[in-house]
Amino acid sequence: MIEVLISAAVLASMYGLVAIGISFTWASIGMLNLAQGFIFTAGGYTAWLFAQYAEVWGITGPALSVGVLILGMGGSAIAGLLVGSVAFLPLQDRANFRTRSLIATLAISLIGTQLWLIFFGPQNKPLPPVFGEGRIEIGAGGISYQQLGTIIVASGMLAAVIFWMRSSRHGLQMRAMMMNPLGAAVVGVSVRTTGMRVLAISGALTGLSSVLLAQIFFVSPTSGTQPLVTGLIISLAGGLGSIPGTVAAAGLIGLAEALTARYLQQSLVPFVLFGIVVLILIFRPRGLGGLLEDVRE
Amino acid sequence: MSKEQRLVGRRAYRPHWPVNSHKVFKRRRWPGTKRSMLKLSGRYNPKTLRREMVLTDKKPLFWSVGLLALLLLPLGVASDRFFTMFGIICIYAAINVMWTLIIGTAGLQSFATLATVGVGAYGAGYLSVTYGIPWPAMLVVGALLGGVMGWLISLPARRLDGLYYALLTLGLSEFMRNFVTQSDALGGKFNGALFGVARIVPSDLLTTQLGQSLLYITAFIALLIALAVFRWVNGGRTGILLRAAATSKEDESFASALGIDFNKERTRVFIIASAMLGFLGAFYATYIGGTSLQIFSLDLLLLLLAMIVIGGLGRAEGAVVGTVIVVGITQWFTEWGPWRIVLVGALALASVLFTRNGLFGLKEQIQEIRERRQALHRAAITGRYAEYLPQQAPDILDKSQIVGRVYEKSLRERLRSWINPDLIAEHEAKPMGQHSDHLERMLNYFRKAPIPDKYAVYCEVPFESYRVVALSGLPGVPPRVVDDKVYPTLEQAYHAVFLRRVNDLRAS
Amino acid sequence: MSILKIDGLSAGYGPVRVLHDLDLEINPGERVGLVGLNGHGKTTLLSTIVGLTGWQDGSIEFRGEQIGGRRSHGMGRTTPHIVRKGIALAPQGDAIFPGLSVKDNLDSGAYSGATWRSRRRRRERILEIFPPLAKLLGQSAGTLSGGERRMVSVGRALMSDATLYLVDEPSLGLAPKISVNLVAALCEIDLGDGAMIIAEQNLPLLEGRVDRVLGMHAGELKLDVGEALGDVPPAAGVHL
């Protein structure tokens, strides 16, 4: 049971990061970023490149781990800015912004996958283990360093972002923009600057999840699709724009996935996830925490 | 006297021709309906005054020429490459037309298109491989499966917001892909590929030219069927009402006020389109003799989306032309490898960034840009025409009148600046006959003044006494005499009228 | 030097043109009332100053600096820059942030630049002007009554370090007594070198409290009466 819980927490923290990135972007700038998969792989490839050079430069141990984490986040943040400058800045005050930016991000993810294929080839790239290898035994079960590290880093990062949003000036500005874009403009918040900042932050969160996920799987041109779909499902179930809802949904989905994989069958995981989300959405069409949309009106 | 009075304010000899446009041409209708085949209107050529017909709606012309080209080009070239490329164009175009029906007419932002197609393809393919059903049965099975799938997917649409629904359906393809991979019966063994499905054209014919041509013709027919379904649903009563509701801020209550059950009709359109998608899936399976997991991949979905976006969302012609462009790029430049997909993505991105609604939305977009420019232009010319801006004269329905008034005002200003003693002296010297340019223009302006209160010369006694009068403008009401001055000659009277008009112009 | 100098300003939305070739000058220390019927361009004039209309053309000089010009798209794109130069707008309706607390709402007004550090002092000043807000600081702004929301909205504008305050329809939708108090409070604020424009439909609310009243009719400024506010005959262009 402990193992299931741990695995649920690991899954929840990894997918939750992506989901919060999607949710956060949607809430503050009204753009649904479906290029999140591209951003995801961008972080993975940056970290992989760094790991390749680190070998040459002789960087090992904690420095390598920190470097992989930071560069993964940085690469994704830059990819996020790129997506913003293509899909957000030019369209931001045009008609049909929502639909058009959605299509634009889809087009970016179409291009992105092919570009990765061209530059890195279709092979899977492994990342070095960031948290070392080993286990801590607790009673009946145990937890590997990798799982522990994932949970700690992901939840720490999340807590930091939420704290920063709650207390700082820029956080206030982002929350203000979520509530009322006109009011935000009137008090001097620039939608464009703030939007880019939001994209960079959610990109960094996605990059972190990319590096964490690459501990289990590999980095490949299409490795962003699965986290994107799962992230979408979580952010939908949590209610787009609601951070508490998204966290709750991430926990729920992670638990469901872990339970299904443990007691039923790995192949049933997508069915279960999909069923859960459809059920949640049928009973609460705005997701678990989806009150924001009403507040926005 | 009575005769002159009748002529006041009226041009008596304007020519009139009888307008009998119903005799100009015979209206042809589609058999069994009241729809006319072509939208023609009869009119008279303004120059030659000959009776002629005008084709007001040129779309049928473009459609038939385009489709004919699509049919004849591969048959004429008859190379394998052309058959493959155009076969794919036809099938994808048919899928896209149905997707357009879902997005544009039903107003459901669904990404479940390829999932439905895949269900049709795998379902019918599985039955064909396992039980050996022939291809016509496959098509029926595909349509049924698609319809059931459509009904299932449409269930959450009643509850969910547009965007939530879009995201949910986006996940569906991934979900279906997992399902097929895990399922042994559906070819999980061969990495999701299904082989040995019954072919629509007998296999032994396929290697020949004739077989290839027949195969292509079946794909073309599939496209024609899709277009016919689109026309039937989109052009029908519910389609028109649904679109009317969608243009007015997607207001469902508005649609129900129009008297249709919005949700029910939307679902109906969605199920019809889904059945058609399932049919196309089954057709695709029998067309290529199998199916593969690629049909559920996100990239193919994005490629299809790119086709629709490049052509223009919500229009059948956009879906077809977009498909021709994108499939043309991906199939023709195969040696470019992944770069051609990048090119397609860049095209889609460009059409999203720079156009409002793809290629076929360009016309409206240019119109809007022009309107905005005009607004700015009007802002720039405030000083001159401030009185008669269209926004300020909302009570005047005929906007050309506003233009006329603006013109009259500027004309009066110009004429006023020409008034000087020389001009008046010129007229006094010779009231009739040839004049200088300025005087001639001024007189022309005076001549076309409206009849009511227009000054005229009244002859009391010929060659002895003339007076200046003002016309009443009403039949049966005599002119009124404006003063008691009597002029001995006609020329003097003319000049007096001229002076009065100049004074009025000055005062205006 | 005048604080705001508008010269030949036209503005509108799409093909509709709302303002017609306006000229206006606001001097330091002045409190100006802008009176006119619904739909005659008061709100549009105030929005145009901060760049919130669809298109605009004409010169707007704020303390000698050009903030207007010709623009046909990018509605609201320049607004943050203009606002940071020292113009504060309390928009029509409220445009407050319903999910944030009253305190956060007020603080967001002091968002730009150095004002953020002095936000506590500024907030206290606002609470002196609008005492009822003091008890509500922790409450979510979405739960406030109409009058309280308006106070938050106006208070948020006053939080900033602005020299020109634009207040749009402070009395709209409020009970008469509340709106009188609100406008009175607005008119008692010490402007120093700054200036304030209050757009209102209700002339008696402003009478005797502001330095001059301008009438707005069909997108044009019709009346510039200076000190002689009391002598304005109702038929002189102001429709009430």
C-alpha cells in the first residue's frame, strides 16, 4: 500500500507540474497552451545536451544533478517564451484570440516534433540519474532516492511558486490579470509582459517535470505527447485556472493510475483516467475547483 | 398655362422600358425540390440596354470546375504517384469536410474526428479479417460504428463548455491508440497494424492501370458523398438555423427562441457527421487494404487541423483546398523528409497569425481592413466635412444622400470663393451665351437647384415688362412674385435672377 | 504648463466614431466635471486618454509629453505605459478584482514603480478618505456591495502616484445618498499640483464642488463655463 501511495505521489507531482503550467497560463492570459508537449521535450533535450557536455567537462555528482535540473527548467522556460512570442504576442489583442492561439500552439507542437526529429533523431535519449541510486527501507515498503527526490523537488517548486504568487508584487499582478484584464491594464499591468512572464514560469515548471520524468522514461521527439494529454486531463478535471483544484486532481489521477497499475493492469490506465475525468466533468462541468470562470464573467 | 404647370418639377420624357425579368430566362430547379440550379438574375445592360442574365452566385461554377479537375488530372496523368496523392487528397478532404460540418455547423469544437475514423476503420477491418465480410458490408458497419461513437462522444457535449470539450476529445485519440496497442485482436501483435482487409477493387486488378483508376474513382466518389452530405445538412433548414445561432455570439437561448432544440439538432448533426466519418474510416480500410495506428497519432490530427486552418474554418471549400495544399506538400516533396511537415506547420501558423479565417476568409478580412482605414480617414478629414459624417446622420437611410450633401457643401464653398465684381460684370454684359469657366460652372450649379423657391423670369408683356418670381414647386400653385421691380428687357431680368441667386449662395 | 492638453482628438470603435475633433486643456490643481447623457462620449474620452478605445487620432499631451497619436489597433496595449506616467483611471462600473481581498485590490493600485514600497502609507490615506473600507480590508472584493465596490475602485485609482485622476461615473448605479458622499469625498481630496476629471450624468452632484463643468454632447465638448457654474441655463447644451 505504501508503495502505491508513493508511486501515486510521484506521478501526481510530475503530471501536476505540467497541469499547473497549462492551468496557470489559461487563467492568466486566456491562452490554452497545447505546445506544452514541445516545451516539455525542449527541457528534456537541453538537459540531455548539458549531460553530454558535462561528461566532457568532467562535471559529476551534485553539480551535474543541479545543472541538469536547472538547465532543463531553463530550456523549457526559453521554449515557453518562444511559444509566447509566436502564439501570444502577435495574437493577443486580435479577434478570436482563444481559438487562434490554440491553433497556433498546436501548429507549434506539430513543427516542434519534426524539428526534434531532424536535429536529435528518433532515438531515445537517457538522462543521468539526478538523485542518485538507492533506496530507503521503511517497514514493509521502501522508497527509492529518485522517488523521494521527485516528490520533494516537485512539491517544493510548486510551493515556492504558489508562495511567490501570493506574496510578491508580480504575483499580485498575475492574480489581478486572472480576475479582470481591463482592471489590470488600468492599474498599469502590462498584459504582454506579464503574459510572457507567465509563459516562462509555466515553461520552467514543465521543464522540471520533463527532467523528473526522464528519470523513468527517456527523452524522444514524441515524449511530450503523453505528459501533455495527461496534463490536459488533470487540468480539466481540476478546473482550468484553479490551482487548488489542479493539485487535488493531480493527486486523484496519480492515485488512480497507481492503483490501476498495481491491482488491475497497466493497459487499463488510460481507460480509468478517461473515465474519471468524464465522470468529474459530467458532475462538475467546470472541474473540481472551477469557480474561476464564473468569477471572471 | 395649365400645360406649363403640369411640367413643374418633373422630367416628362424619361424613357421607360417594361421590366419583365421573369421572361428573361427560364428558371431550372433541382428535380423534386424548389431550389434553383443556378442563381441567375435577369437585367438590362446599362450601356447597350440589352436583356442579359447575370450569374449571381458563382460558387457552383467553381465547384464543378475544381472537382472536374480533381477527377481528370490523375486519370489523365495515370501515374502511380498521382493516384496515391490524389486518392489521399480525396479521402482526407472528405474527412475534413465532415469535420467542418461538426465545427462549423454543429458548433462543437471536437477533436475526436480521427478517433471516429479509426473506430470505423478498425471495427470494419476487424470484421473483414475475422469473419470475411465483403466491402459493402464493411461500409455499412463503419457507418453504424461511427454513428454509435458519435452518439457516445456527443453525450458530454451537452454538459461541457466548448473548450473543455475540445480538450477532452483531444485526449480521445491517445486513448484509442492505447486501446488498440493493448488489444491482441486488433493487431496489438503487429504494433497496431491490421492487414488483409477486403479490397474495394479486386486485388488482381490492382496492379493494372484500370484497377488504379477504378480505385481512385471510388475515393473521388467518397469525397462526392461527403460533399453531398455536407450540402444536405449545412444547407438544410436546421443547418441554416444552427449557423444563424452560432454567428450571434453562439447563443443557445437565441437558437431556442428561433424554435429549434439547439442541443438536439447539434447532436443530430454530430451523429450524422460521425456516421459519415465511420463510413470514411471503413472506406479507408478497404481502400488501402488495412489500417495502422498512425490514424490515432496526434501528428496526423494536427496535420488535418492544419489543412482546415489553412483553407478556412467552417467552409467546405476551405477544407478541400486546404487538403489539396497540405497533402500536395507532404506527398509531392517526399524527399524533404520531416521538413515538409515543418513547412505545413509554418503555413498553418502563418494563416493563424496573419489571416482571420484562412484562405477563404481573406476577402472579408480585406473588407474589414478597408473599413478601418476608412474610419481613420474620416477622422483625418473632420475639419472639412464635419457636418455630414455618416455616424452623425443616422436618420438618413440612403447613405448616398450624405455623400451628395457633403459634395454639395464643398461645391458651394468653392463657388462662393469665386464670387467677385468681375464675374458679376461679365454676367451683366452678356447674360446668355458663352461665358468664362467659373461663371459657366456657377450657372450650371444654379440651374440644377431644386424647383421649390427657384427663381424664374415671368413675362408680363413680351418685350416690355418682365418680373422675377419664385416657383412654388407644387402643381396648381402659381409662382409668387418676389418684388415689385419690373425689367424692360429679358437680359436685365436674367441678370436680376442671377444676382438674387448669387446673394443666396453667399448667405448659405 | 497644463497637465493635459488634447488637440483635435477623434476616437471610436471600428467604423463607429464617438469623439469628434475634441480640444481640451486641464490645468494643475483643477477639478473638472464632465457632464453629458449616456452614450455621448464621456467614457470614451476618459478611455481614449489611457488608450483604451478601438482607434484614435489626435494629440494628447500629458505634462508636455505626447501620449496620443494615431492608432487603429492594439486597444489597451499602451495603457500600462500611460498609466505609469501618472494617470489613474477609475473605470466605469468597477473593474475591481473580485477574487482578491480589498487590501490586495487597493495595493494593486500602487503597483507601478516606487509606490509599491509606500503602499501601506497610501492605503491608510485611502482609509481616511473612505472610512467604511477599514473594516472590510480582509474581505474578498467580490462579496462587497455596489457602493463599497465603487469605493474600492476609486480608492485603487487614488492609491497610485498619479497627477491626473480620471473618475468615470462614480455615482452610476448607486443609491443617491451613497453617491453624494462618494462624490463629496472625491471633491475634498487635496490634489496639489495634480488634476481630476470626473465624468457624471448628474450635474447637481458636481455643482459647486468642482472648478468647472464641461458639457459633452454627441462626441463634442459643448460648454466651457469656467467659474460661472451657477449661471448655466439648462438649455445651453447640457441635457439632464
